[in-house]
Amino acid sequence: MTASGRRVQGAPRFGERAALVFAAIFVAAVPFALLTALVETAFSPLEHLDRDVAEDLHEYVLAHPTFTAAMRLVSDSGRPLVWWLVLTPVCIWLLSRRLNRLATFVAVTAIGSSLLNLAIKIAIHRTRPELPDSLVVEPGKSFPSGHTQAAIVGYGVLLLVSLPVIGRRYRPWLFAFAMAMVVLIGFSRIALGAHYLSDVIGAALIGSAWLLAMTAAFSAWRRERGLPPVTAEQGLEPEAARRLKPGA
């Protein structure tokens, strides 16, 4: 079969995959838009739920110093600054391996997520929880949680870039670890009184939508370069597996 024949044959398959990706983006973005509207209009049931969860969890944390220390540790691991310290060397390393597309994906996805989070916080302008004996004093606004969004995007980027060199038997464990860390980071932000439950849920939704959107854009870029479409199990750029290996 000729190259043009392969392109024609692969086009419907790529279209189906693109439709699935954009459907996933839609599924994440629409609930986020609805949640944002509820937060912005101070929807009473949501405010009561947020306040009750924040107050009950805060009381538990104050009564258990060891738990508080663990939550601080988890929360600190998800700071946006920590992710900059992780992803910047990754981006530089990819450039040194001449994997320019992957480096661009890492940089644009991370920077864009940070700017998107800041823009939403400025637009919604939600104040942080006001609790007695507050355990943290954070600058900026509350919705959505920057730590949670940074964790979803950060772990997602690392997995998508490194999948071509990760054995299949290890992938479920890495996915489970990444998901567990995102949940723990979001939980710690509520426990420490830095965010409401809806802040964390909103960050999870918009972070997922942004990561899916950037992945779709990268896939379209591959197609423009004449490269075949890939599945999620293959990672972003399976052709780069040899150059992704540290000893290569």
C-alpha cells in the first residue's frame, strides 16, 4: 500500500480518535462551567456543603498534629513552584535530546495551565476559607485550587512523555500513584483550610480539560508533520523511545 493510501486509510481512524478526545474535553469542561456558575452566583447548597466540609475537616486536623504534619508534607509536594522545578529540567533535557516537539508540549502545557488558573482566579475572585486557628496563610484567590490543577497537569505531562519507555506491567501502578497523589494533594488543601471542596473539584475538571486539549493539539501537530496517529497507551511520541532512554 502506498503512503497516500495509508494516509487515506488512517484519516477516518484519526477522526474517530479526535472526536473521542474532544468529547472527553467537553465532558470535563461543561461540569467545570456549571460549577463555576454556581460558585460565582453563591449557590446556597454548594456554599453550605463547602463550609461544612471545611469546618469539620479543620476541626479534625487541629485535634491531630501528626495528621496535620502529613497534610503539610503532601501539600508542599504539590506546590506549583515544585512542578516548575521538576518540569523545567525535563524540558531542557528533551531539548538536549532534540525532542523539540515534546519539549514544546511540556512547556506550553505547564505555562498555559498556570496562566489559565490565574485568569480564572482573577475572574471569579473567590476568597479563601476563613477558619479559626488557620493552619496556612495563602496569597491569591481560592477558585480553582492551583496545587490540584498543577498536580493533574504535571503528573499527566510526565506520564504522556515517558510512556514509550515504561513497561506495560508498570503503567497501571504509575497511573494509580499519580491519581492517588492528585487526590491526596487536593484533600490536603481542604484539610489545611486553604481551599473549599468545590475549589479542588473545579481544579480537577479544568486541569483534565486543559491536559486533554493540549494532547489533542499535539496529536494534530503530529498529523501535520505526516506522522501516524497514536493511542493513549503509546504515549505522545512512541518514535522517540530510543532517545528518551537515559542511557541512549
